[in-house]
Amino acid sequence: SLYGNGYNAIGVTGTLVSGTWNANLTYVVTQNLTLDSTSTLVLEAGTVVKFLAGANLIMRGALQANGQEDREVVFTSIKDDAYGGDTQQDGAATKPAPGDWGTLYFADTSNDATSVFNYARIRYAGASYNYGTGTATAGLAYDSAAAPINNSLIEFSGGYGLQLINASSPVVSGTVLADNANHGAWLSAASSPSFNGC
């Protein structure tokens, strides 16, 4: 267990190799965190990942965020005490807001075949992330990526909920895009997603 620390969590940054994050701990992305193109990151159902200001999670490999209806995988602001508790031990002194952190960015090298995004919740993201040839401003951004998005919620983004860049073609099923500052979803002209039951 973690208690009495400045952040009651495990801080992560840099480049990740394959691994599994456990639901009994909260993780904090302190700066940009990149998943290597040959790696797989597994997030157990119920895992909570929080982000400091401006931090992004950049997927070049496979992300398996496979939650359950009553145990979602949550990506949210460090200021959000609703999930993972009061991680920064400041009581009610800070409140989460749209744009508190960057984005979950799936690059064109991300592994569509093995990535899983099911029963996940993204909150208070949407600060700008420059990926080299453009800018992502969304809770979830796909750049020529197509990993399926199922039974998920993207809310309170400072930009778009979902941003599909270049030629992205995910199947989006049973997913809600709510209370985002800009469009729920933004699609490039070359993108061809399928929305089912949304």
C-alpha cells in the first residue's frame, strides 16, 4: 500500500517496455510516457492512471486496456479524486478541469491487431500534444491507427473527445463522447471509422 507520500502513487515517465500495471496501485504519468513499438502494456481491469499537467501517453506498440463494466480502466487528471482517491494529498484544494493533461496518442506504428480499449474512461484531457507533423487536442487521438474502441467514455476534454488524424479507421462501439469542449469526434477526410451503438 501507499500512504503519507507527496503522491500516493507510482510515478512513470520515459520509454516503456512490456509490462502489466496492477489495479491495486495508482499510476501517475509525470512527463511524456512512450510505449515502444515492440512492446505491450497491459492495464488490469480497475487500473487508474493519472497525469500531471501536459503529460501524454504515446502508444507506438500495443496497449491492452481491458476493463469490465464495474471495473473500468481510468485515465484522468492528477486532481481527480473520484478515481484512485486523493493521490496528491491536498483534500479539496484542487479540482480537475478540461485540459488538465494531454492525450492518449496512438501512433501509426501502434499495434491495431493486439491493442484493446474496452470499458475505459478518459477524463479531463485535451491539452495540445505536438506529434511532429501536427497537433492532437483530444482525450484520445489516433494517427493512422485502427484499434477498436468499445464500451468506453471520453468526457471533459479541453478539445475533442476523439480525434482521428490522417487515415484512421477504428470500429467504435457502445462508446459515449460527452461534455467535451470541442466536437465529440473530429475526423480527417482520409479517416473511415465505423460508429456502432454510440
